[in-house]
Amino acid sequence: MTDKFSGIREQLYVIIFEADTRVGRAFDLTLIVFILLSVLLVMLDSIPELHQQWGSWFWGGELLITVLFSIEYLLRLYCARRPARYALSFYGMVDLLAIIPGYASLFLPGLHLLSTVRILRVLRIFRVLKMVQFMGEGSNLWLALKRSRYKITVFLTTVVTIVVFVGSLMYLIEGSEGGFTSIPKSIYWAIVTMTTVGYGDIAPRTSLGQMVASLLMVIGYGIIAVPTGIVTTEMMRPPPVGGVCPCCGRKVDRAEER
């Protein structure tokens, strides 16, 4: 009897955790379809017109999917070789968070909208599509960001200094009549202008204010490219000894680094 249950547990493990088999891929793809369907139901339920007409159907479908995900989570715990390790892993925590809002909404209506966190489970598609091999590129990007952290810090400090200075200046130039009712609100305008977003809720009216705004817009266009250049430069640098070159993928030894 023990061998029989061990065999069933092993088969479930292959289906649920492995994507190398046809059944495993089918299971993961089916899971992704249900995840996307669940997120779609929550999004549609947030539309007042649809909620008024189909709210009970949306709720029933969401509850059914929550039950299915609960069964799937329990099966993962059952067939995992190290259940505690799976439960505390990234995917394990996401799987648990995916079912909590559904049950919590039974006691606190409205919390089911948090079920959109299930979209994180679509990350499993990397395993299904054999894209794990590209995760090394993510490591190279993280290394480049880590190397450039001091330069980016200096850059951000400069940007903050500029928006604080220009925001304070515009507060003095325009005043409350132009919508610059406080220095924080003027700094908000400077951030929106420098990033070229331009909401238009606040705009300078005086000639001097418009000149300052024009100058800030030009500076904004030039500043946008700076972080990209910093990170790109670091990505082109050879990695540390024993690392992998982000350009060609070759391993770099000490002699090559010199």
C-alpha cells in the first residue's frame, strides 16, 4: 500500500512540478489559462455596469477557481519532496497569496479584488516555454545595476536638487495665482515637467516662468538618457574573475581580465 501511494505521489510530482513531459506542460498551460481567467473575472467585476448585471456569476466563477487553486496548492504540498521548502519558496508564497483573497472576501466583501495577485503565477510560463536559460541575462543586468549604483545615486541626487531648486524658483515667480500654491506643489510640477509627462494641471503664466519651464523641458530630454547610458556602460564591462561576459557568454579568467 505504501509503494502504491509513493507511486501516485511521484506521478503527481512529475505532472505538477515538471514541465518536460507532455502531461506536465498541459497541466501548466491549463493552470495559466485559469489564472488569466480569474484575473479577467476580477477586472470585469470591477466595472459597475457589469457587476450589477453579472456580479453573482463573477463571484461564483471566482469562488470556483479559488477552490480549484486550493486543491492544486494542497496537491503541491502533498507531492513536494520538501513541503516546507516549497511553502516558503517564492512560488509557494505566491500560490498561497493567490487563494487567500478569495476566502477572505467571504467575510470582508471587496477583498476578492486582490485576487489579481494571481497574475504573478503566470511567471511559471518561463518554465513551460524553456526560458529558464535566459535568466542568466537577468543576472547580468542585476550585476550592471549593482556596479552603477553609486553613479545612479549621484544622478538621482542631482535630479532631486534640480527639481527642488526649480520648484522653489517657480513658486517665487508664479505664486498662488498661477496654481503654484506651495513649494511641494511647485516641486511636483517640476518633476512632471522634467520627466516630460506634462499633465497640464499646473502651467506657468508669466513670460519668465515659461522661460524657466522651457529650460527645464530641454534639461529633461537630456537627463532621460543618462541612466540608460550608465547601465549600458556597466553591462559592457567584463565581469569579475570567474564570471560570464554579458556580450559573448564566455567565462572570464584572471589572465583575460588583466
